[in-house]
Amino acid sequence: MSAAGGKPISRAPESVEGGDSKDGAAEPPREALERAGELREVLDYHARRYYVLDDPEIGDEEYDRLLDELRELESRHPQLLTDDSPSRRVGGAPVDRLEKVEHLEPMLSLGNVRTEAELRAWVERMRNHLAREGIAEPRFTFVVEPKIDGLAISLVYRDGVLERGATRGDGQIGEDVTHNLRTIGAIPLHVSDAPPLVEVRGEVYMSLADFTALNERRAEAGESTFMNPRNSAAGTIRQLDPADAAKRPLSIWCYQVGVADGLSFKSHSQALEWLREHGFRVNSGIQLLGSEDEVISQCLEWERRRGALDFEIDGVVVKVDDLELQRRLGAVGRDPRWAVAWKFPPTTALTTLEKVMWNVGKFGDLRPYAVLEPVSVGGVTIRLATLHNEEDIVRKDIRAGEEVIVVRAGDVIPQVVSPAPHVVEREDRPPPPAPPARCPYCHTETFKPVDSVFTKCPNRDCPARSWQLLKHFVSRGAMDIEGLGERQVAMLQERGLVTTAGDFYRLGEEQLVGLEGFGEISARNLLAAIEASKERPFGRVLFALGIEEVGEVTGRNLAQRFRDIDALLTATPERISETPGVGEKMAEAIAGQLADERMQRLIEDLRGLGLRFHEEGAPPSEGPLAGKTLVLTGSLPEWSREAATERVTAAGGRVVGSVSKKTDYVVAGESPGSKLAKAERLGVPVLDEAGLRALLSG
């Protein structure tokens, strides 16, 4: 295998004698010196492929092996340790406090615009100012960049080595956080072909997927959770111990070259290109545009895409590209005239939590939700918000009747984040809402299992629990019965027409006609849709049954492995755990539910009604994807998720629901979410629909 510059990765010699240095310490052997240099170059190369280009060439194990070799060399020969060594990223000594540092050049803030008219007025003000400077008809080109909602930092490189990293602070004075910035893999510790001095500015952030995973880990450990990715990034960067910072997954987008000794650019876009070429991570969505109309269109496009991004943005930054024009425009106070932020509507707001209510899930979980005083968040009026579970309520320290912070990002369900800051100072606060002692729907006494975050209703005949199971049975991905939504299922249940899933297949036209929303034609259409659902494949039926731990993908994989329901019903947990994506605990839970008498009666009822409980055709053993594991994420242009899965399966491949190092390919469509981000972190090849078609064609 070759690395940067075509240098082979060879093994270091076992032992080589060295000479003495002037201070009496042994000089590193020439072979060790050369090997350490080679390893640093190779590790820098692969770190850039992984963190900056999202195109890794080697796996984690190989990278760790090379890093361990470098650490071992530096341990035997401390003189080899350099400030820019990849081994310095993790494990530095904690600092006692954060030192104040003065920026080489002020880090300015930005003025805001929120409408097309305000942006055009900003451009007109620039024209008027330049006219007073003797430039009558300036020709503007604009750089349009996403405004990352993170923590602004300054990186100072001297002779190509990272000397200092600091927070923005008040724009003049920041805090030295070099010890923590070194732990971020996307920040180069060494820059090749660099000038004597260069300052790089960027925004440290945490991806939404990493933020969610971090909060889940903290919640499981009983630690407080972060309000949002920006707070998480800021809190991490200001840690005193870099070992703690290294445990949190941060990255960076670089957006500007500040002070530079020995570099000269004519435009901001040229500076961004220099950053890209020298190993800095620059957002690929940045565009150079020539008119106000194009700028406005691009700002609106970023706002439209906001909810599909894997990182948070709170607006778009628009800059004049020409650096000479920037100089002539100057600044007003702390705001440059030549740049402005197009701000999006806020995704957080303050409102009153009127009360906490409880739903019952299909497995009896009591799930809280917040009833809010209506408030506009991101242009949408919010009245209800999720609270996840009862422990989430305690962790967030929220109370009914108090003001709370509500957040909504893109199309995500609104969430209550925390009480308003002034609320927690009160001494007369009531206790946080607790789950009810009796189910709010069937009044059965509730209980909380050991190691569960949910209090449960144990009544399997609870009408709310039954409604959730019936609703799940007819939903998309399960039996997908058109014409049966939440309202229709509730109506059939309330009328006593449907108690179990099998009752859907015993409905008659005379029972439906006259019900709200049903005439003769609509009743016949629904009955035809119910009959057509009998053709759903075995995997979909398994998913529709409502077996805890069996999602759409797991149902399909169980069907492919066992081929018919009888083989699955008699399988041991050990055999079930051999199914792709099924672990030991999951297998035990699945086996236990399949052994339940009520579940077996439901299966026999549905089998007698004509549903498919066996896999059609012979199992695929050959094909272009034989032995390959794929994950599908996002919306594909022409194929539905089900159609793509069927084609992969027919070609001998397997589709699973989560990304791991064992995944061969991730197929990403529009709005792919966290699975794409995880694939990129793990170095799993990512395909679009065209790439999948190419694989299937062999």
C-alpha cells in the first residue's frame, strides 16, 4: 500500500544503535528519525482523507497500528516528538485555566438581513459608500456560505505548525484553547508549503447525529444533556482537560484566511481555494455568484435545505469577493460593510408548559408529551412537543406552569429543551411531573420495570395500546392498507368492529357503509385494499405483527433467513441471533414474544385468513451482490425503499437498518440523515441510485 507522495508503508527496524547528542542524551538513530517522519506524513495524509475529504483509503485498525508505531518510536526516542506530531492530538496534560489571548486581527461580527428587500438595501448602501470613495459603478461578485451554528475560532500557524488556537471572545480578546483544538482530527497540526505566518478562521461544530449520540450516552450515564449542538461544541472547546474533549466528536468548517505573512490573494474565493488545497475543511456548498437575484435565490435554497443538513445553520453569510473592494468598504463599528448574514427564522422560542400528558405505546410504554401555550418557532405554530420519557422530564428539570425553551430544527418534531433560565432560580417550584399511577386510558395500575426508562401499562387489552398496535399493522412499511389511517382505525375500534388485526379481514360492506367518511364506493375500495394486502411478503407481515425489536429491516431479514413462520417459531434464540442485525438480547426478546400464546393465536388467525407466512421462491445464493450488506437511507429518485430492497435481495445481497464497519455499501438518496454521516466517518462506500443500479447490473 502506498501513501502520500508514493512512499511505501514499511516496518521500522527492530533496533538500531545511535550516537550521542551534545547534552549527553542519545541521538535518535537515522532509521528511527526517517521512519518517524514517514509515519507523520502518512498519518497526516490519511487524516486528511478521513476528516477533510470524506474519502478514507485505509480502515481504523490500520490507522491505529501506524499511530501506535509512531507513539512507540517517540516513547523510545523523546527527541522525535514534535509539536505537529499526530500523537499530540490526544492525551495532553490538562490546563489550570484558559489564558486570554489577543487576536492578531479583530474577529468582526456581522450585520443581519432577513428579507430580500433588506439584502438589496445592503447592496445599495455598499454602492453609495463606494461612490463616495470614487468608485461610481462597482461590479460585485458575492461568495455565499452557510452560516454554521457553532463556535468561531482562530488558528495561528507559524512556519506551518499550529502554534495557537483561540475562541472569538469579544472579537479582540479570546481564550487559548489550543489543547482542545488539537484533538479535532479535521484541524491540521501541520501545513505543508505554508508561509511564515498564517491565521485561519473557522467554525467548530458538532454534527446532529453525533450530538444525538452524545446526549444519549450522557443520559444513560446519568449526566446532564446539552441543549443543542452549538452549546455542546462550545462546552467541549472550553474544557480544561483535552482527554475529555477528545471523547466528543467535533469537526470544523474553515471560512477565512486572516493575517498572513507571505500570502497574497485578490479575492476571498481564492483564499478559500488555498485553504482547500492545504488540507483545511471548506464547505462544498459555498458558491461564487454574480448578481443579487442569484444571491437571494441561493439564500432561500439554503433555508429550504436547512432541515436536511447533518449540521445546524442559522443563516447564510454573503460576502463581497473582491478583497480590494472589501478594504475600500471597511467596517462600521464591529460590522464589516462588505459582509452580511441572511438570518433564518429562529428555531427556539420561550413559551409556557401548560401541562404534561401521557400516551400509551403499542408495548405499554407511557410516553409523555408537552401541551404548550401556542408559540411560533421557525415560522410554524407549535402547540405540542415531545418529552421522550419520564427520565427526560427530570433530567431537563421542567415543570407544568413554567416557561420553557422549545426547539424545532427543520421538520423535526418540536422538543422541550429546558426551563427558561430565570425559572430555575425560584425556590417555590413544584415537583416535576411524574407518570400516572394508573393508566390514563384503562385505569390499570402502572409499573416501572427494572432498567427501563418507561413506566408501563401492563394491560394488553388497554384500548390505547390496542389502537397503537392496530394502527401499526395497517401502516406504510407494514400491511400498507390505503384508506385506513389513525382516525379510521379509532372509529372501527370504538364501534367494536375491529379488536385484533384479523378483524380487518372480516369486515363487510354493510358494516362500513354509513360510518363517517364511508359510502358504498369508498367502502368497496377499502375492502379491496384490505384484500390486496394479503399479497404483502412474509417480512412485511412479521413487521406488522408488532413484535418488539422487529422493525421493517429485521422483519425482512428474519423472513429471508427462516423462510416460513414455523421455522421461526421453533427457532432458538441462538439461531435467531444469527440473523443479520440481530444481537443476543434482541433474539431472546423476539423468541419470548413468539412463544406467547396470544401472539401464536394471532399468527394462526392471520394465516387462516390468507396472509403470507412463508418466503416466496428459492433463497438467492448467487448474484452480483452475493454476500454483500447494504444500508438504504434517504429518498431515492425513482425507486421506493421497498423496490430497492427487493432488487438488492434478488441480487443476493442483504439490507440492514444500521451502519457498521461490516457494511459494504450505503445507498444514499435525498435527505439521508445520520446514516450517511456515520458511513462517512467509518469509511463505508456511499452510492447514489445510479451507483446501486451499476452494482446490480454486475
